[in-house]
Amino acid sequence: MDLSEFTNDQTKNAVLISNVPAATKSEPCMLGIDEAGRGPVLGPMVYGAAYCPVAKLEELKAKGVADSKTLTEEKRENLFSVIDEAKDFMGWILEIHSPNVISNSMLQRSKYNLNALSHDSAILLIRKALELKVNVTEVYVDTVGPPDKYQAKLAALFPEIKVTVSKKADSVFPIVSAASICAKVTRDNVLKTWKFSEGEQFQNIEYGSGYPNDPVTKKFLVNNLDPVFGFPQLVRFSWSTADKILEQSAAKFEWEEVDDDDSPSKKSQGRLKFVSQDAPKKILPKSHYFFTQRNLYQTVDL
């Protein structure tokens, strides 16, 4: 799998697309949608769509696809290869959500929660398949939120398509199982090959599965917090697991409002005022990567 579309800039989302089989443009097709990585505090969330002609359902079942959560990593990798190699009748589309984008979306002033993000990703995948001229007639989606409301939302957007939204769709509909495998394998590979831009200290570092209850992940979070800049971009800042560590260990500051009397609009300006903390004196820490990457350096002693 070529992940360069994402790995070249991990601060942004990326859409990966397989070859589109000719059969899927002429025959009525079913399309399944599922995600991987909704719960972890580390790494991306991946939404996947898999599609094939409705007439190929039995052939799809024969490939042994199943809910990715019930499969070993090796089995998932093997099944993804089987799906990817079925180029004569199967295709897939993946949207990789950067942890940076997830955090920024959830922390912005106008709240954009994970359910809304998930719905929008599913809509994007369906639209992308239609743009690719896939003859989608049936869509099956693993639900996020109440299935009846989600189904009504998708049906209103795509009135020409039969839409089914269901709980545990990945274990009920083989095409959703295929989407689940594509999404999970992609997330696992992105996480394993993550390129840290924050410095050499992260080379060969262990960070585990990314799930909050993983002790390796917990250790990574505790040991790799910068008191001013927070965590590396691998971390979803908006998750409560990360937020609690920031609250306990990050530098304390107050946001101080200052009136600008020279401004007719009387708008205020803000400045960060750090609260005193116990820190060793006369020891200058190594410049943070934020500055070194931008070739910024201190010109005077503060």
C-alpha cells in the first residue's frame, strides 16, 4: 500500500483510491463503509469504503472477509492483499484523518465533534465513488450515533441509492467487513511507520497501539510531554487521556487581557503570562524543534 499521499504531510487528511474495476462502472454495485481508530489517543482515524458488483456477493463471502476486530493482524494483512488483488471486481477508497486535524476540529470554538466528522467522511466516500463512475446502488454503513437518524440523513443526500445503516454492520454485511479490513490495515500501517517531525529523540521510540489503556502508550504520553508545546503531532490533544496529563504536567499560564487605548474599536490584545514553576536555574534547555525547524534562535538573554 502506498501511503505517501499521507506520509508526505501528516498534518493533513488524505484520500487513497484503488484502481476502479471496469465491472463496477457497468454493473449495479454495493458499497460498504466502516472506520478504524475512533477510540485511540494516538494516530489517525481511517474511514474505509469497499465496493464490488452485487452479483459478486458470494464470491466476496468465499474470500473469508470478517469484522477486522475479530481477526489477527496477520489475517487482516492477508485479507487486505486478497481484496486488493481482486482488481477485476473490487475497489476501495480510504480517508485518513490526521490526529492533528482531529484535535483542531474538536478544540475549535465552533465545536465539530467526532460523530459529525465521521458522518462527513462517509458522505465524502460515497461521493468519491460516484465521481469515479462506480455504479453504486446499495450502501451499507456501520452506524455512528442512532442508526435511524443516520440512515435518514444519508438517504436524503443519496435518494437514488438504497441505504442501510446498522449496528455491528461489519459483522453482518460482508462488504462492510471488507471496508473494515481496509481501514484497519491502513491505520495499523500508518501508525507503525509514523514519521516524527519533532526531533531525533523520537527515533525508535515505542508508543504501543495508541489506545488509552495500553501501558506502552501511557508511558509514551507521560515521558514525551513538552511543558510548553505539549505532545508530538501523533497525539490527539483533544482526548481526555492527553488533556489530563497536560493539566497535571504542562506549564501553567494565565490569559491576560490588555486594553488597547489607541484602538478606536477598543479591542483587547492577549498575551500569555506563565505562572512560576519550580525549574532548575542556570540550565538552558535545548531549543525546541518548533524553533530549530524555523531556524529561529535567541538573540538576547532573558
